[in-house]
Amino acid sequence: MNEVKRKGARSTKDIPAEILAQLNSGEIETANLVEWLAVDQRLLLKNLLTENQRTDYLKPILNKIDQLKKQTVNTINEAIGTGIFEQTIQHNDSDFLTVLSHHKADLVRCWATYTIGKNEKLNIAETLKQIQPFSADKHFGVREIAWLAVRAKISQNLTQSIQILSEWTSNEDEKIRRFTTEATRPCGVWCEHIEELKQNPDLGLPILEALKSDKSKYVQDSVGNWLNDASKTHPDFVKALCKRWEKESETKETIYILKKALRTINKP
């Protein structure tokens, strides 16, 4: 049975108390960014652990949050995901990781992505294989956290990562194709920059070339943003690439990407 798609409140104060209670108990997904930001992740964690008879995990994870220098939705999200991973390792509790991965609450699935990103036993190929389902998640929040959770490992294994991700560019799912550029953006958003790509943006060409005329606007926006990032450190590379694409691919999709790619360069 399909769930009725909610619109979501336009401001935090407009979220009905009943909806907020359901969000904090993990009964429903957030409908938009306003709700996503409004969830009390500590309370959601407590409810999740109580429901799954793992309340002994709570205090160590809350301590992890309290130690954060800066508490934002994303830093708390990462602290909880990392804390859960540490607890499951300590208690040899892989069953709980499965619970997280398939949970109905999007923020709980976000925590699950960090149990992949923080697992040093996984090499980059295994990491990307395990994160791929999250890159295709139906919820926008999970998709964004998915690339954030593994970006550091991608940066540390850049050549191999680009080789693997370039194969994803032919995936029929636009969300998986978009992950390839979003996860490797030189500057990115809410995350550490990838210095190697800032200095050598041509390393990203195996991914970019495959997507230069992608039919999905979701992907086009990401490709354009990737190149706009690159234009801040290597404008000549971006200008030359755009000039070549303009000749090679006269599609409306490529034209749209070029406009986004050159927006900083063309700024008056």
C-alpha cells in the first residue's frame, strides 16, 4: 500500500505536534527540509534504541554528541552514526545495522550510511558497493548524507573511486548517476574540499564526459555544479572543456550544463 505523500510544513512552528511526535519516534519520514531540520535526533535515537532493546548504547552516543565543538544537524547525524557503529562493533551486533538500513525513518537510514563510511575494514570498492543502495534512496536526506558519509574515503582513494564511479554513470537510476558527481565535487557543500580535484580537475573527466548530455535535470545540475566548483581554481580547464562540449554535443541538456558550469566565470 502506497503512503500518502505529505507536503510538510513551511516553517518549524507550523509542524503539527502529532507529526513532530511521529517524526521523533521514527514512525514516519520527514516530508521536506523544514521537518528534517526539526527532528530531535537525540530523542529519535532514544526511541530507536528503546524499541530495539539496546538502551545501553544510548549514553556513550550522547556523550559523543556532547563532545562536538559545533552541533549542527549534520555533525549530530555523523556523531550518532559513528557512535552506533562503534557500539555494534563492541557488541558484535551486525543485526542492528540491518535494522538501521531498512528503517522507515529517513534520519535512521542516514545514520546507517556512517556505519559504512566509518568502517575501516571495508576497502573503497566494498564501501561504494554498500553505499550504492543509499545513493538511490527515495528520500532526499538519505541521498545527501550517503555521499557525505563516504566522501573522505573517496578522497583518500581518488583514482580507484573515479574508476568505479565512472561505471555508475550508465546506471538507469538518475539518483545513482548523480551520486557520481555530487560525491566528487571539488569544493562540495557542507564538507571538506577534495584538494586533488581542485588542482587537477581533469581527473574527473571519466565521470563528467559520460554525463555531459544526461537526460535528467537532477544529474545536469550536479554536473554543472561540479564544473562551477572547478572554475574557481582552474577556470581555463572549464572554459576549454565547455568550448569542446559545445562543438561535440549540441543537445539542450549540454547547453543547460554549460550555462551552470560557466556561471562564476561569466559573472559580471
